[in-house]
Amino acid sequence: MKALVISSDIELKSRIGKILSMRNPPIIMLSEVPSMLQNGGVTAIMKPDLVLVDATDHEQHKLAMLEKLALQYPQASLVLLATHQSSDLLIAAMRAGVREVLTLPLAHEQFEEALDRITHKLEGSVPKEGKVLSFISCKGGSGTTFLASNLAYALASLGQKKTLLIDLNLQFGDAALYLSDAKPTMTLADLCGQMNRLDAGLLESSLIRIAPNFGVLAASDDPDPAVEIRPDHIEIILQLARKHYDFVLLDIGRQINGVSIRALDGSDGIYPILQQSLPFMRDGRRLLDIFSSLGYRKEKIHLTVNRYDSSAKLRTSEMERALGNTLAHFIPNNYDVVNESINQGVPALKLARSSSIGKALAEFVNQLTEATPTSGMGMIRRLFVRNHANGGSAGNQTT
Ligand SMILES: Nc1ncnc2c1ncn2[C@@H]1O[C@H](COP(=O)(O)OP(=O)(O)OP(=O)(O)O)[C@@H](O)[C@H]1O
Ligand SMILES: [Mg+2]
């Protein structure tokens, strides 16, 4: 997708360019041709999909330019950036074929939401709502970190999904070490200390990059980090992450506290990891009771058996009966591949794609990447609904 940004404000253009380049897939910003302002955009070779026009100066002139641009590029979505949203301006903008009017100074979230609507309209689909999946141990050492980190890598590499892994082990988190030997420059605790400037760019730059479409937000290696990680921090980070990643996987570890509960609340799916032994069953049962008292639906819980051995004494039917829920996923026991991967800090798929672990991860990815359609909302209605919500006057003109 290509965007043309017409503005004399260099700072605004560079900020927009940065946001566009961070999109998934990135939106290419075309450079403005000097003659464009005079000619009203008669540069057919550019064929932008998106045209953003800053109407700060010469509003009438910019609106006239937009009308010409709409004729020139009928397939393009036009966005007007204005310092105010008077009803006259909104109506003139709509007549000119403008799809969105955004107020300056540009609010990052609002801009991203408008871009979501436009890109999905162009693609004929719906705004991105990534899935948040939480991995939690029924008991220490169940393989939660191995599974969360390696499934995240598999979603990015095999599933071609933009994926984020967040290590929520507030003490002794080690998820990043399972995938890479790189040292994090920023951790979850550092990010929580900068919530006032949190945006997609800051989140992305805080990650250890494992693949172009996969990064890890590492846990702090200080067991008592300077900044407190609060439940509302997690909620805000997850809301942002959902908009920019197809999958957000959380290594919750074993802890049930305010932070992990907020993460579980905000998750689409919870994957308790257990093994085929009585101590795991006991702790698994307790965990499921906690989930039930937290009001989580059964369908949200996907029990996952790690180190699965079909010849184990404890049969899956007995486990399901005792736990009162079906077992959803099975990851085989493969000590050699798993330990080689953890010791080297290299994803298991990279080391042994055709191993039993590699195949199980591929199967897991297949199950997670089945499409789920949702519905959208009309542009004009949205324009006026939003204006109503902001207390603007244009909404009155539509009735
Ligand atoms: N599928 C598997 N096959 C064989 N061994 C495994 C498998 N999964 C995990 N392991 C073993 O279990 C150990 C613990 O795994 P991992 O660190 O992922 O567990 P955890 O639940 O995150 O532990 P903690 O409670 O310490 O956070 C690994 O070092 C590895 O030896
Ligand atoms: Mg762990």
C-alpha cells in the first residue's frame, strides 16, 4: 500500500511516515512532487492508495485539491487533517470524497484506528484484532516457557503471523533466553516506567528481535525492578499489542496475582500446561477451580499436555474426567530436541523441523490460524458518531 502525505509541516510528515512504516505490512510513503500543490495532484504515475492532506493553511484551496485528487485517484482513500472539525468543514470534506477527518495535533491511537479502517476497507476485510493467548503452568517445570516461546516462533515462521511474546514472569523470567542469546535493551518493567509515551513504535523498539515478524518483550532480570508493574499497565500494553500483532503470547509462569489475572482476563485463550502425573493433576484441578471462580468460560481454557507419552499409565480419558475438561493439545516428550534448543537458545523448529516436537508445533499453528470473520461499520456513520462523541456540531446536520 502507498500513501501520499501533503503537508508543509515537516515534523508532522516525518511522524506520519514513521507510523506508516511501522504498520504490518508497512505503508510506503510516496514523496511529494514539488509541482503537486499547484497542479492539484496531477501525477498519475504515483497511484497512491491513501492520500492525507493537511488543511492547516489554505483550507479552501486544500479542499479543492482534494476534489481533484478524488477524480485523479478514484481508488484512493482520502484523509483530511484539520485543526478543527466544524460542521462546514466536515460536510465540504465529505462532498470532496474524504473518508476520514482527523484532528491535529494527530492522536496516535486515532490515526492507527483510521488506518485500520482504511486498509481493511481496501483489502475488503475487517480491522485487525490480534489474539492474546496466555500460557500458564499447572506446576513449576511443566514446560510453559518452552511451549510459549517456541509456539510464538512457529506462528511467526510457519504461520507467517506477526507475533509478540511477552514474558510475564515478574521474577526470573527466561523466555527470551530460550530463543536468543541477545541481551534485552528494554524489559517489561522498563516499558511500564514509560507508559506516558507508550505507542506502537516504543513497544516495537523494546523487543528482542528474533525474526522480522517476531519479537520478545523480556522480563526484567532484576527480581525487584525499580518500576512497579501494575495490572493496568498490562491491560494497556495488551490493548495496544492486539492492534499491531496477529498473535500476542504471554508466558504467565505459575503466579496468580493482580498482574497475571488482568492478563488472563484480557486473553482470548488460556493454555494451562500440565504433564501426565498426579501432582500435575492435583495442581491443575486447583488452577481450573480458580479460573471458574474468576468466571472464565470453559471454552476459553485449552488444557495442553506437555511431554505427552501415549504409553503413560495415566490415560487421557481419566485425566479429562478428573479435570472436568477436554485435553486440547498434546506436545510429545522429546528430551533431546527440547534440551538442545533450550541450551543453545535456538527455537526447536530451527534445529529440528521434522522432529516430533516440530510436527506438534506445526499442528498447533494450524489449529490457531483458522480464520475468524467479524463485521465493520460504515464510514459516514462513523464520522458522525465520532463527532457526536466528541461533542462536535456536525452530527446534528445528519438528522
Ligand atoms: N516436550 C518436552 N519434552 C522433553 N522435555 C521437556 C519438554 N518440555 C519441557 N521439557 C523439559 O522441562 C524443562 C522445563 O521447561 P520450561 O522451562 O519450559 O518449564 P516452565 O514451566 O517454564 O518452568 P518454570 O516453572 O521454571 O518457569 C526443560 O528444561 C526441559 O528439560
Ligand atoms: Mg518458565
